[in-house]
Amino acid sequence: MAILNSKVPEGPIKDKWTKYKDKINLVNPANKRNIDIIVVGTGLAGGSAAATLAEQGYNVKAYCYQDSPRRAHSISAQGGINASKNYMGDGDSDYRLFHDTVKGGDYRSREANVYRLAEVSVNIIDQCVAQGVPFARDYGGLLDNRSFGGVLVSRTFYAKGQTGQQLLLGAYSAMNRQIARGKIEMFNRHEMLDVVIVNGKARGIITRNLITGEIERHSAHAVIIASGGYGNVYFLSTMAMGANATAAWKIHKKGAFFANPSFTQIHPTCIPRSGDYQSKLTLMSESLRNDGRIWVPAKIEDAKAIQQGKLKPTEIAEEDRDYYLERRYPAFGNLVPRDVASRAAKERCDAGYGVNGTGEAVFLDFASAFERYGKEQAKIKGIKNPSEEEIIKLGQAIIEEKYGNLFQMYEKIIAENPYETPMMIYPATHYTMGGVWVDYNLMTTIPGLYCIGEANFSDHGANRLGASALMQGLADGYFVLPYTIGDYLADEIRTGEIPTDTPEFDEVEKSVKERIDFFMNNKGSKSVDHFHKRLGVVMWNKAGMSRNEKDLQEAMKEIKAIREEFWKDVKVSGDANEMNFELEKAGRVADFLELGELFAKDALNRNESCGGHYREESVVTEGEQKGEALRNDEDFAYVAAWEYKGEPADSVLHKEELEFKDIELKQRSYK
Ligand SMILES: Cc1cc2nc3c(=O)[nH]c(=O)nc-3n(C[C@H](O)[C@H](O)[C@H](O)COP(=O)(O)OP(=O)(O)OC[C@H]3O[C@@H](n4cnc5c(N)ncnc54)[C@H](O)[C@@H]3O)c2cc1C
């Protein structure tokens, strides 16, 4: 049984990273020129890592399945990126960001990693500003901040509702400089289909050229996986349609442990599902909760009338509305963390108070923000006795300035004007906190194989706070990995080029080709999506926002059965030697069908409620917190790292016990 070594340095938490950097092995600039590094994924994590490593002098080979790094899923991030700059002077600090992140993650993350994340967060903002990222600025020209759920300060830097896009343009331009210099060789439209291990070390990957179908070998001294999250295991999610688990799952099958697979984030503010034929869900940024108030009708008869289209939300009197988050959580109100807000919405909808035809929606209402901002604007502009109409107009202009593109997007999808009627929202799968287990160096359990960004498990515990994913991806890529990888590569300076004409490459390439041949020749009767949708239904119903032992046991069995049927009856049309989306999907769904079962097994094992993982058996039964999630620190204060053993159900659990020396473990309360 392998023993997990997190390699967290000794010493006070505030000094760990600084002292570690002082002592870590380095590779001298001349030797860096002789070292190749593969980076799989060029979203914010991989893109920033590729650019920085190339800038340092390494030879980087970077891969993405899209036609350009600019199309990575990171582009869709709307709301912002956290950093403990304390520009608002509202009491922020590295410690507070660290504290909020560990608490927000329900005390299931590694303290030392999170503290380092908080420390380097400030550098990220400086780096991105230097690249020209157009963060929002206040009237005086200083960078502006807003607030996200689970915190009491404003520390979120943003670029309207397009923060991810702007950050990605920054990382992409940094990459491009290195592509032009020949330090990054960019492989667009290349999908990594497996990793090659030589003498226990990661030495290369096998890819498929998605345009020609050619299977290729690529070697390097180290391999970095930055392939994003696996939320699409639910079929419907807010993630990009192509987002997948293949790279992460393939390295898991080769020996990289997979940590906390059941820790998924269900985001509270998404556009509700409209029917069975939908293939994608859309996020409405959490930033909207800064100004929008969430409510459902207080009376069941009003809820029914709304569901049947007989009553409009604007016709419900103020006293007949239930602002349930403000009622239940007065301290944080509409800005409670995502897991709490999602469960509260589900609770109201399950009780019959949902506000659309399916009964699975709640209102996000900006009426009081229009009024508040409108009154302020009237004062600023010196308008005496403004009419109600004037006030609303002035307020709407401010909201438009802040969230205009989100309002426009909502109107395009729902065909209702959110300036006139409240938005409807419902929770949806959004992010995966679980992922490949990594140590303090961001190395997996396979030497020379690293994992960064959403693909790893590291910093968010059981629940990620808003605007912290971009922070982590860029921290990993710009500021952490470029240091820590040197510690490993310092021993590789004499290795020389890694050959690809070896039995190890032969063997992996053969297995990749065999799998493609299988799909092309199977001639089954059902499409890949047929199986993916069925998997999604099981995941959502039995391993979704609320979980219990019986459902999870059933989920494991049902997923296995779907998987077996998939291998017998899947149909992939087209040719292997051309662009073939169906073939790409087949490989990805095959991996989801294994990951889904491990996910359910992990959720079954964790018989406690924590963060996004809510076990119905583990709930507070009395007192002020009655009905809230009950964590069990005595038995579950560990990272569950799973070792692959042939079948997901046979995976072996390794525990990384979590130590909390700098933060007191408390039941979370946002009341
Ligand atoms: C709608 C939405 C809004 C969000 N808003 C925010 C926000 O405001 N703030 C915030 O902090 N977070 C936000 N997030 C989360 C955040 O966007 C992601 O967690 C983050 O961008 C992930 O970055 P990444 O670099 O790890 O992965 P990705 O951006 O997903 O990039 C993955 C890369 O890996 C490549 N890849 C994958 N598999 C393979 C393979 N097998 N072979 C080759 N290449 C491969 C892809 O081509 C891509 O380049 C949001 C998420 C969503 C869904």
C-alpha cells in the first residue's frame, strides 16, 4: 500500500512557502534548454504554466483539443478572481483569504496549500495587470473589487462579466510570445489519450490529431496535466460541452491517485433546465448575488399560481415573498456560499414553492437594487424629488453597467426582460473540487507527472468559494509549479532527450489504437449521447445535491450496468482518419462511465455532510442549526485518495489525514 506524502514543509505557515523556495533545487538556465516539458491543456492553468516555463527557458510542448488555446473552458468564467490585496480597506489579509477558503471548503483542504494560494494571489493581479488585462476600475482609476459568497470582504477583481476571457487573453498572449520564439511548440486539436511511463517516471503522452486522426508519440522529461474539471460526468452542467476527464482518468489508471471524486460544486445561480432535450446549462454569475435578492412566494397557493402562469412575480406583495436566504442566514444573506444557497433553493422547490413550470426555479430579483442605486444616482446628479420611474431608470443604468452582458444573455435564452421581471435561477453542476491527488509540489503519485488547475484536488476542500478557481489555476501555473518542478528536474539535467521508439511507447500506442478500432468496428445501435444522458440522470438523481447510502449503492450498480451496455451497444459513425466528434465523445464518455462509479463509491464512503457533499444521514437534529449539514471531523478529516485496481468498485482508499494547526475546526455557520 503506497503511503501518501504531502511533502508539506515544516515551520510556521506564514514562512513555509518562502523558506521552501529558498531551499528548493533549481535548474540553471543553460540546462533548462535541454529539458522538455509536456503541458496537456492550455486553459488558464496550463496556459500560464506553459508561458512561464518557456519564459524560464524550458522547451515546452503544449496541447489542447480546441483549435486554439483561446477557446479553453476558462474563457467562460464570468464573475472574477480573488486576491487579498485589501484595496477596499475592509480588513482583508492573506490570513483572512486563507481562513475563508479553508472554512468555505468545510475544512477538507490542505492548510499549507491554501495559505500559499492566498500569499501568491496578490502577485497574480500584478502579473495580469502588467499583461494588460482590463480589470474594472473605480471612478478614480484604481482597480475595483466586488464580493462573492462566503466572505465578508470585497476581494474579487473582475472584468465586467468576462473575467475568464480577459485573463485567458493575457495568458495566451504570454504563450504566443514563446510560440513565436520557438520555446513553446503548440499542438492545437490534439487530444492526449494516454500517458507513457518509463521506469516509473512520466515520460510522454500518446495523442490523436483530431483533424487527421493520426496517433502520435510525444516525449518529455516531465508531464503536466492541466485538463480542467469533470463536471460533465452529470451530462448537463455549466461547463463547456467538450470538458472531459480523459487525461485525468487515464493517468489515474496508470497509477495517479484520484482524490475526493464526489466533491462537486452545484452552483445556485444557473438558468433552469427547460426540458429533456437540452444538452447544456448556462451559469448566471454569482456576482449577481451582490445586488439580486433571492426569493420564492411565501404562500403555496401563490407558488402554484405562478407555476401555472396565472400570476406574475411582480404581482406578489412584498410581505408575501419569502427571502429565504436572508431569513435563514441573516449574517450572510444572499451571499452564503454556493453549497448552502443551492441546498436552500432545492429545499424550497422540493417543498413545492418553485416558480416555473417544472417547479425547479427560484427568483433572483433586482428591483430593490434598482431603487437603491437609483436614489443614490439621483442624489449624485442633484435631481430634486425624482419620480419613482426616474429612480428605477437611473438604478437600471448602474446595474446595466455592472452586469449588462449577463442580463442580455439571460434575455436571449429565456426571452424575458430581467429588468422588468425577476430572473429565474436553479442550481446546476458547475465545478469539481475533487481531482488528481497532488503533493505540495503539485506532483501526482507518479514521479514527473504533475497536475494543476481544476484537474487537481488541491485547494478547495469540499466546496469552492466563488472567484477562487481562476486564482488557483493562475497561482499553480504562474507562481507555484514553475518553482516546484525545478526540484524534480534538477535531477534530469543529464538524462538527455527521451526517445519515443521504445517498448513503453509501443505498448501504450497499441492500446490507444485498439480502443479506437473497437469504437469504429462495434456497430452498436445507440449513440454515445444516449449513454451519457443516462449516466447524467443517475448522477443527478442519486449523487447530486443530496445523497444517501441506498441511492449511492444503487448508483454504483446502475452506472456499472450502463457501462457494460455501452461497451456492447455503442455506435460510432464516421471514420477514424478524419475529424470525428462522435469518436472523440465515445472515448470521453467511456471514461466518465468509470469515473462516475468511483464518484458514487467515494460519496458512499464519506458518511458525513461536508461542503457540496450532503449526506442525508448526517444532519444537525436540534438547536439553531437544525436541518443544516453535519460534518464529522473525528472520522472524516481526511482527503480520500483512490488507487485504481482494475474496476472502479475495487479501487483502494488511501487517506491523507488533514492537520489543522492554524485554523480552528468549527461547524460552519452563516447565520
Ligand atoms: C460558466 C462558468 C463560469 C465560471 N466563472 C468563474 C469565475 O468567475 N471565477 C472563478 O474563479 N472561476 C470560475 N469558473 C471556474 C473556472 O472557470 C474553471 O475552474 C477554470 O477556468 C479551469 O481552468 P483550467 O485551466 O484548470 O481548465 P480549462 O480552462 O477547462 O482548460 C482545460 C484545457 O485542457 C485541454 N484538454 C482537456 N483534455 C485534454 C486532452 N485529453 N488532451 C489535450 N488537451 C486537453 C483543453 O483543450 C483546455 O485547453 C467558472 C466556471 C464556469 C463553468
